[in-house]
Amino acid sequence: MPGPETDHGPIGAAQEAYAHRAYPASDIPFKLTVNAQKAWANVMTMSQPSASPWTLVGPSTANFPDILTFSGAAYTTSGRITALAIGPTCTNGNCTLWVGAAGGGVWRTNKALSGSGPSWTFVSGSFATNAIGTLTYDSATSTLYAGTGEPNASGDSEAGFGIYKSTDNGNTWTHLAANTSVPLMATPCGNAPAYTGPAFDGRAISSIVVSGGTMYVGSTRAVRGVSSVTGGGVSLAPGLPPFGLWKSTDGGANFTLLNAEGICLNSLLEGDAGRIQSSFGSARGVNHIEFDPNYGANTTFYAAAFPRIDLTGGGGVWRSTDDGANFTQIKAALAPTNINDRTEFAVTTASGLTRMYVGDGNTGSPTAHVYRSDDVATGVPVFIDLTAAESPAGQSDNYCSGQCWYDNFVVTPAGHPDSVYVGGSFDYGTYGFATNGRGVLYSTNAGASFTDMTWDATTNPTPPGSCCQPNPIAPNGMHPDQHGFVVSPSNPGLFFDGSDGGLVRSSGSFADISSQCTVARGLSGDDLALCQQLLSQVPKHLYSLNKGISTIQFQSVSVDPGNPKHLQGGNQDNGTFETYGLSPVWNQIIYGDGGQSGFNVGDSTQRFNTFFANYTDANFQNGDPSKWVVISGPLFAETSAFYKPIIADPVVAGTIFVGELSVWRTQDWGGDQTFLEANCPEFTTAGNQPGCGDFVQIGNGIPSTDLTSALWGDRSLGTVAAVARSSTDSSTMWAATSTGRVFFSSNADAAAGSVVWERLDSSSSVDPNRFVSGITIDPGNTNHAWISYSSYSSLTSATPGHVFDVTRSAPSTATWTSLDNPGGTPFPDFPATSIARDSNGDLYVSNDWGVMLLANGSGSWATAGTGLPMVEVAGLTIVPSARVLYAATHGRSAWKLKLP
């Protein structure tokens, strides 16, 4: 089942991608990102005559087979959901729900309880970004607010461009000016610079509360991943606004930073040499805000913050009783010296007083706990540690495991003070035994005990070792990693949950299935007691609501060489899917963090897929989910990129090339099928198992098979970033590294130790020392290729350019010609993410907002096609013979363009 080898969670991918975008600098001045977004908007205003429309390939329905889910029941998924908002009425015929996706924008349905499943409308096409952090519906003014930038510190949590509001349910939007002017402030390491400009550009918005013209907003650093190396990831820097708790009294036109302190970010460089301002001295900002339900709309409110950067405390929950002029910490952080400690809370009225529920956790130690205080509005609140008082133990302890910084929420339904939900990650060690996964827990007795909402009651399990239970039925379940959660205003037991696997809702009624714990699960002692408690009240039914939400976050798509409509592609936390092109329905063929994929050119029933880093599988049986085998054993000898470059040879059947530090090759699809299926099945084999896979490094060792080695001269380190083969030549290969080295081999099909590499870039004085994002080879001349580069020319001003025509003229010698300025409209200064060339000479290059075209013979770059949503395009795949170009987007699924 999915586990740490196949699902690396939210940490690594875009942390690495950010580093690639910044290289050779350590960070990206946010001004460059703003300029790039404006440049794209300007390009979009230029019409392209006779442009064909992009059409959605899907998936808008992405199906997991039962064998690949945790619960054992089939499931329909979508991309990561970060925010939810619900209207004031929720009946079978009228229940408006808005969904915010990590990279897929805002979606709306007016019939969230529809028995046939809701229909969805994408409503945020006018936004400058599809990264959504929070949604708030103000029923007093019928206004919806969308805060952009994801605050969850995930591997691909993108920074935002402020707040949008809509007064017509999302049909039209206004972007709030959100101006601020923050004066210079002293810090222990010097003065934090003054800042004038939009308060939220480049930040992530975590929370918005509104009362009339007064608005409070929580913002966080747009952290990309948590690691021991970076101590919290990297941010877009410098030139960013402060972060924390903001107040506006004019409807969002202007904002003031509350309770500001000057802080030193030290190694988390940002601002002026690491000096910046934040509320409460927090290292990461404010993650949640709520008004007090008993003391007026603005007078008393609460905010949760991450701990202080100087590790002297802070974090936890803060209270203001004077409109934000002053604050008192009323609940200390569980781990105040861990800047990743995240406190979530919810307030309600109980017996005329303000009750608060708190959930707090961090990176796993101490474990997450749930707390309650029955009077937090005045004085010094007393909090009860509900987790410590539980009997049996283990109901809520460690509910968000070691990644509470990523997935953690607390929700109490309005008018039901004894009801509370807490959500976190997933209990991989106990699901199906003592627990159902504990993704979401529910209490109806003020937190005295909890039950498990993660799987429903549609079960008829087969007891362990039994042959006699008829017709076993698996329960419907949630996907791991919970983020957004709302409850029906008319039924506290009817909830909507947003996770890394999209959206589910409950039926609103419950059943006791604790009888399973004895015979079916074979438990005893403490495990039996815990199971009986958690399963004493579970949803009667959980429904996936993801059909029609096309928000899959693809890395790339590969095409069956014998059927251009047969595609497969890997995506964030939802594995690898395939389609035969008959509808926007795709079926999952393997779980986990989906990376790259490929088909054997000689037999398309043979596939490969990657998870993350070195982990790689093969399949010899047409993608049968139960027949994947591990082939990555040898690859663990080297460091790998998070999503490494890997290709199926377009000419030689059975050959796969992989780039790590060296280029690796297998010529029999990873090994003998019979041996691999008998000894290396994916479900039970470690990815680094010796003997599973027969990849070998190719190169004669002169000066090194390691293409990142200092023995090759300058631009050392990094990893291999691109490998490319010609569709017309079985010998030639091009490769490149993340530092801008480019290599050529004229005998890549020779014996492994006889392959000769030539370094080409050292012969040029104009090629950028930046990340190489793509190579496409001229099928008529394998010494000729087109290469795309990430990052910004502004960061390598001596060697600008994003798209180059490269010709090898002699061994270790090549010329680079920039195509950025062909004479008319230039290619803007923003990262190129992929490149493809049509047989008619047209060149396509993707970016963070779409796809650009340099038509053969044209002197101007233009947008390619019409109708593609503004979204990051991670990869392009072209099939000239079928006259089609595929775009793999990171947030809006896959699209195709019919070529002229």
C-alpha cells in the first residue's frame, strides 16, 4: 500500500524546483515574478490569427481502483484542495459550496448535496494565480473572499497575489488594492527595511474574517517545504512585504500590520540580509483568525501564529480585546522552540461564555494534542488537555503525526458547542486495525472522546484468515492529508472535507460498527478498546464529489507510440493515471507521488513510472495495477533529483535512460519479467532492493561517468536535468545538468563502458549557467537541438536567454543562438519549463502561465492556441504524426492543442 517509499508527501518537489528557478542565485527577487506575470498578461492581449483552441483531455474524472486505495474501495479523486466555503443554506436543492485548490483555482457548485453528484464551474479564470490559500463567505454582505497563495508549507505551495472578492457568488471578481506602508524598524541584526506596496504579493493568505468594512487577514511566508537543511524552506526574496496579522478598515483598500516586530531570518534569507517585520515576531506568520462570538464583531478576536524566529517562545493563540491595539497570549505553543509548530483553533458559545478548542502539533515531538477552554474571552484561560484525559488512550494523540505544519484543522459547528472536528494526516501504522486512519476525528461530548470519520459504515469485512464471510465490501474512505473543512449550517454531522485527494462529503448520519473490532480485525486489549471507541460512530456513507473538478497536478504525460490518444502521466500525491482518449475519464494505474512515465516503443503493454527520487517501477502487463515491479535497486548508488529525467528510447525497443549524477541505461525494460514479477513486486519490495533492476551507468569514465563531477570543469554539482534521444537515430543522445552543462554522445547505444560523452557548453560564451528545462533534437540532424532554460535572464545578465538553437559543429564544440528576440515580440523574461518542436518547424515553449509559440518563419513569440487556463505548464509532449500537442499542467489537468 502507499507508504513512505511511494508517497514522499508535500516536502521536496517544488523546494527543488524553486532552487532550479533561482539558480545560480539563491533566491528570486519577487519583482521578477511580478514583472513576469505582467509580461504574460501583456502577451495574452496580442491576438494570434487563426489560433486553434485548447481542449481538456482530463482527467475531470480521475478514478482509483480498489486495489490502490487505503480502504479497499474505489475512489474518484482530484488535485489537492486547500480551502472550502459554504453558503448559509444547505438543502438537497440548494447548497452552494466553493472549493479552492492548491494549483487549480476556485470552483463552485450550487447543489453540493445532489444525489447524482454536483456539477462544477471554474470561476477564478481572471486571477493572477491559481494557488488558493483560503475562502471566506460573508453572509451579511453576500460576499465571497478568496485569499491566494497556499499557506501549508507544502512542496509546491505557491506564493500568491493578494485577495479577490466577489458579490455574485464568484461570477465576477475584484482584486483588492491592499496597499500598505510599513516604516523601517530595528532588529537585533540591523534595521528591517521599510516597505510600501501591496501587503500580500508573494505571501500566502491563511485566514480572512470580515465585519462590515473591517477586515483582518493572516499571511504567512510562502514556504516551500520543511527540511533540516533550510530550516523551513525558501521564499521568494527579497522585496517582499512583512507577514502576519493585518487589519483594514476600508474594505481592503489599505492594510496595517498589527503587533509588528523586526526579526532576523538568519539563514532563511529574505528581505534586506534576512531582516524583515512580522506579527508576534513569528518565523512564518499567522495561520488562523476568528472573531469572538459573544463580544462584538471587531472588539475581541483571536489569532494563531507560528513560534518566534529567535526560538524564545511565541506562537500559540493570541487575544485582542481592543480592536487589535494590544494582544495577550492565551495559549502557548506546544513546542515554542520549533518554528514549525502550528496551532489551530475554533471558538463557539457554551453556557453564555466563549469556548475554544485548540489542536497543536509540529514535526512529531511532542505529539499533537487537542485542548479545550470554556472561557477564553477574559482573564487567563484554563485549558484542559483533552488528549491526555482520553480513555482509552490514543484517540487524538498525534492526530496530525509529524506534519502538523502541513495538515491541521479544528472546526466546531455553529450552534453546537459540544461538537468539534479535528483533522490531520493519516495513521499509516494502525489503519484497518485499531483505527480507520484518523484522518478526521469527531467529538459530540466537548472533546471527552472522539470517533473516526475517515472510513464509512458501508463495510462487510472478511475476518483475518477466514474463508467464510460472504461478499466482503470495503468502506468508502478519505484520501490522506486534510486541509479544508466545512459543516452544513443545518446539520452538524454533515461535513465536507478537502484533502490531497480532493473533496468528500458525509451523509450526515452515523452508524456504530465497533463490532468489527473483535472478529473481523482480530484485536484485543488496548487496541480493541481504542478500535471500539473510534468505530462507535462513523459516517453511514462518504461520497466523493470530485467528478468534474479538473485540478490534477501533473508533472508530465507520455504517449503510446502506437496510439496517440493513449496517455499516461504522474501527478502530485495521486499516482499515475492513464486514458485512451475516449472521454476525460482517467484511471489510476499506480499510487503514490507520480513523477515521469513511459511506454516501450516496441510493446506499449510495457510501462515505467517513477515516484520520487530514485524510486522507479516497471510494468509488463499493460499497466495492470497489481503487476508493477521495482527496477530501481541499482539507481540508489547515486543522488537523484526529486523528479528525475527518464525517457523510453524512441527507437530501440526495451531501452530506458535515466539521469541522476550519471546517465543510466537498461536495455531490457529493467530486467527479466519472470524474475522481477516473482521477486520484486511493488507492494512488498523496497525500492532500493538489490537485484531489482539492471540499470548501469553509461560512459567510459573519461574524465568521469558522473556528468556533475568537477573533473568536467566549471558548473559542477547539481544533478542531470534532461536527457533526450532522437526519433530517427539509435546512437545519439543529448543530456544536460541543473547547473547548465550540456553533453552529447554519438554512441549512447554502445556497450556501457564504451559510451563517450562530450561536453558542449564549455565551447560557448553565450549559453546561460542556469537550469536546463528541456531539449528537443532535430530529427533531420542529430547534431542540432533546441534547448530551454529556467530562471530569469536578469539573474545571469551576462548570458541572457531562455530558448536557444544549438548546433554541434565538431567534437566538444557547439554554437548557441538565442531565439528570445527573433525581431518582433520577444520571449519574456520568465522561466521556460519545457520545449517541443513540430515537424513543420514551429517551436513551443511552456511557462508558469501557459504555452508560447514561435512559428516557423515568424519574427514574434505569441501565445499558443486559445482557451488554456492560466496555469503552470510542467511539461509538453508533441506527436507530429497525429498533429497534436499535449500540455501537462500543474493544477488544471492535461490539455491538447490540434496542430495546423
